[in-house]
Amino acid sequence: MKWLLKQLQRDLWSPEVAGIGLGLVYVLALLLSQRAPGVSGTFFNIAAIVGKPLTAGDPANQFFVTIFPPVTETIGWQFWIVIGLFFGALASVLIGGHFKLTLIPVEQWRDVFGGAVWKRWVIAFIGGVILQIGAGLAGGCTSGLALAGGVQLSPAAFLFIPGIFISGAIVQLLVYRDKY
């Protein structure tokens, strides 16, 4: 047990060990639950639950009635994965002894965007919306499409994974230009 705790407290893990561990988690999740882990559906589910009552009486807006009928009834299992991810990440950072709450993360952020906390929140929110739209268009998020799809050898996963890296490189060049 001491060996495991020592390994969990390391600052950096080998990418190979972390990748093998993540792969095993996905294989076990698929075997035990018969579901591919993913979280992007949670946000569609919550939007549908909130949006359906707001538009139920409007015959011109039948989006939540026709597009989202199955997900507007209850919160799904993916919601609980999101909750588990939060507490699992919190436990991990507490075990590792690296918990630190910051409003503006690093010099790199301040150099490009400045020190305004509100600006970080706005940019993070807009980025999250864009990411969620992309996940909806792609048919899944990084965990659901790339990782779980990769474990299942899905062709879509092997198209999506390079797309993540290419789009990330392009956005990095657009945002940071020649500063980093």
C-alpha cells in the first residue's frame, strides 16, 4: 500500500504507465458496465431537461420534443460519471499533495490575456461552449469518442484523435502566436 501511495504522489508519471492505466480503466468500464465511458451527453441531457419546460407550449419550437425526447425524462448515468470525475480528480490532487486554488493560472495566461479574472471566466465559458458543440458534431468527446472508441477500435476514434491534435496546434498558434 505504501508503494502505491508513493507512486500516486509522484509529480510526473510516465506517459506509458498513465496510458496503460487509462486503457485498463476503459476496458474494465466496458466489461463491467457494458457502456462506453463518456461525458459530453451529460450537458445535452441537462440542457434538454432545463429547456423542455421552457418551450413545451410553443408549437413553433419542438426541438426538445422531437430531438431530445429520450434525454428529457431523467438525469442519465453519464451525469454520475461527471460527479465521479470531479471527486476522483479532487482525491488525486489531495493524495498527491498538489492542491492549489488559483484565479489566474500561470504567467503564460497573463502574458497573452492579462490578469483579469472575469476575462478568464468568459474565455473558459466560450471555449467550453465551442468544445461542447464540437463534441456534438463529432459524436462524442475526448473520453467517449477518442478513448472509449479507440479501445473498441472504432474508425471514428482514429479520425477524431488526429483532429484533436491538429485543431489544438492551430488554436495554439492563433492564440499565442510567437510568444510561446
